[in-house]
Amino acid sequence: MPDLPPSLSAARDGDIAVLRLSRPDKRNALNDPTVLSLETFFTGLPDGVRAVVLAGEGRHFCAGLDLGELQERDVAEGLRHSRMWHSVFEAIEFGRVPVVAVLHGAVVGGGLELACACHVRVAERSAYYGLPEGQRGIFVGGGGSVRVPKLIGASRMMDMMLTGRVHDAAEGQRLGLSHYLVEDGQGLATGLELARKIASNAPMTNFAVMQAIPRIAEASGGNGYLTEALMAAVAQNEGEAKRRLRDFLEKRAGKVEKDG
């Protein structure tokens, strides 16, 4: 694993890497060294890692920007700082492997922006979501104005920022901020289970899902269809894809079944 500061801790479980935000005394608030080290981690994953689980130590996932980082910046400095966050979170969203975020307690401000850069989100009942930037006299700067509206709509994001509205875990699940809602204490086990399922997929298919689907969703119809066709052709040409298809056709692979 890459060398990390004390604010992050990482471990490996087979082909799964588990990364934890490790500033529980600060509610895992993000300072610049932590954000930059997120990029170091996600761009330096060892070979053989096929999925990442991202979680937070203590009672919270992440309470956003460490307010100790707030300082007077001129426009150019503020622009560069925001673009640094963009670069880091893009390294997660469009990185090498899918990321499962395990959310509990505060998922607020930059913490919500970080969660939305992940591919699958598991929320415990204790999770709650907020965008307090409006009350702080600032604006989102970690890609939230792009990613959050894709999940809940621009008008709901405006409501959260204008009024300070906080959504609990159940409401966040209904709105689309999380994919799975589990009882407190079950998030990490669920996240690991999902990560193992993801890791069992053909790597090229996972890569195609991560890289192509968000871009196809933003493309015009014709461009989207062409991109899909190109990606489908690339994926099915991989040796592992051919093997899996043969296994299915020759009755060696299970069929799709509904759990339970």
C-alpha cells in the first residue's frame, strides 16, 4: 500500500483494499494533506486490488472540510484549491477500481462530496446528510454541484444549501444518496460483501462500467450509443469475458436469481 499520513489508514483483504479516514477527534474532517493523500492512495493501488472499501473511524464518516483549513484566499488561490479537490475526487470516480463507501454519522459538506465520488454507497441508520456551506458563507468546491444533483436533482440540492436542511439515512436512501441501508454496525460487513462481488467481475467490465456509463449518461443519444457499442466490443473481446460466456452457455455458471 502507498505510504499514508496518520489521517488515513489502509489494509488489504485479498483483492479488496480497505481505506479509513482516521481523524475521529475531528469527525474525519478533510484537510489538504488528507485530500492529497487520497489521490496518492487511489493512483498507487497495488496490482491485484480489484475494489476498495472507504470508511471512517469513530462515530462519523466525514464532517466535511476541516474549518481550520479555511483561510482568506484571493480568487486565483480559491480556484486552484477547488480544482485540487476536483482532481483528487476524479481520481476516485474515474480511477482503476470501483469504490464502495460505508457511511455512518455525519456525511456532510465535503464528506458528502467525497461519498458521491464513490461508485456504491452503503449507509447505516446513523448516517445523515447536509450541505452547510450556505450557512458558512461559502460554496461547495469538491464537485458537489456536479455530482449531488445527478443523484437527487438540482432543486433538492438548492434546498439543502439554502435552508441547511439535513436528511437522515432513510430519507437519503429514498432520494438516492445511498444504494443500501443497513442497521448500525453492519455497514463495513455489507461494504466488504459488495466489494467482493464487484471484485469477482471481469476487470474490463468493471472498468467499462466506471469509465463509460457516467460519460454515456452525459452524451447525446447518438454519441452515447456509439460509445456503448465500442465499449461492448472491447469488453467482450477480453479472454476472461469469453471464458465466462462459455461457462454460461455450457451450464457451468449460475443464472440470475432474486435473493431470498
